[in-house]
Amino acid sequence: IMFGYATEETQELMPLPILLAHRLSRGLAEDRRNGKAPWLRPDGKTQVSVLYEKNKPVAVTDAIVSPQHSETVSRESIIAYVHDTLAPRVLGEWYRKDIRFHVNPTGSFVLGGPSADAGVTGRKIIVDTYGGAGRHGGGAFSGKDPSKVDRSGAYFCRFIARQLIKEKLARRAEIQISYAIGMAKPLSVRVDTFGTGDANAAAEFVKTMDFRPAAIIERFDLLRPIYKQTTNYGHFGKPGMPWEK
């Protein structure tokens, strides 16, 4: 079972919490590479909590930022960097001084990477998608070629959910499909607009789509070596990826 999700709450048609979490992670990497914070190391974790009212984001309430760091930097310096440098720049209009920041809550994050937290393929499937705002069928993307519908089917569902938003058929949409091994056509297709649009029109729109794996691969030209771009900061909401066009 594969899912795709999209929402009009951000320009990228992504849920705001995961979008901001990825921005914080990307900001850590940028500051490490450009020398602004030379004590940063390659590993790190981020999480953002957002207050919603009537299904619309209104404020960031909490943010966890846990950067891997050298042994020489003090905890006070790390906290000051997150509060004064990273967060205001990266969160932009969503930054407020009353956000509760939790910076390396365990106290220290010197050891990182696979040597400290083993395992790569199949991990972090929610971080790779919608941060829990949308459902997930359970199949990981990374490590699989596009003939596996765990990957290509989920990409296509994301593409269709985006189209429903762009066609003004919904303000929030989720697509669910299910396959059986050896059968090219899906066993079921489900559309959920969460009461935000024309559910019947959305369902009719989805019926025009070709869900066969070979058709998805051809449509997105998925046999190209494009997947390095998905190894960090999620698989969705990135301009230039074929399922985001």
C-alpha cells in the first residue's frame, strides 16, 4: 500500500512542520560547510511542532535541534548558535522569540553517523515523506529501484495529490493505492480530500491516471541516476524532481 499527500499550506505543497525541520537540518549542513560554525559535524536531528487552528498553521511552538559537534565547543555556544543564528535565518517568517527550543537535550552529541546509530536502508520513512501529517504504507524508498512500487507508486501518488491542489479540486489531498505482486494495475485507488474540495471531481480526475509501474517509470523517466538528491531532507517538496513538476 502506497500513499501520496499534498497540502496548500506551503508553497511547496508540503506540511509546514516537516518543511521547517528539513530547513533546519539543511541550515546545519550549510553552516558546517561554509565555516560559519566549524565545530559542527555531519550528523544531526531536527523536529518542529506547529500549532494549527481550523487546519491552518498559525505558529511554531517547539523545535528540537540536535547537531553533532566537536568536543571543544561548549553547550552554551551551541544553544546560542541555534537561538541567535540558525533559527532566525532558517525559520524566517515563522521565527518567534517565544519558540521553545530543545538543543541537544541529551547534553552532548559528539559521536554520530553509522558508528553510533547503525542502519541506513529502511530507516526514517516518516522523515523521508510528510513528517506524520500524511499516512505511510510502510515500504521504504531508499535502496530500491523504481520497479518497486514502494518507491515509484509513492512518487506517483505524491504527483497526483499535487495535481489535485493545483487544479483547485482540494486544499488538502491524500491518495492511497494498493498493488499485488505480479499485477501491473492496482487493486484499489482511494482519494481523500478531507472535506476541502470536490471529492467526486477529484476521484474522476484520478481515474484518468495510469498507475502501472512501467507507465510511471516512463512518465517520470525514473531510470536516470537522480536519487542522490533524495538522500537528505526528504523525497518530496524539492523543485526539479519529476514528481514535483
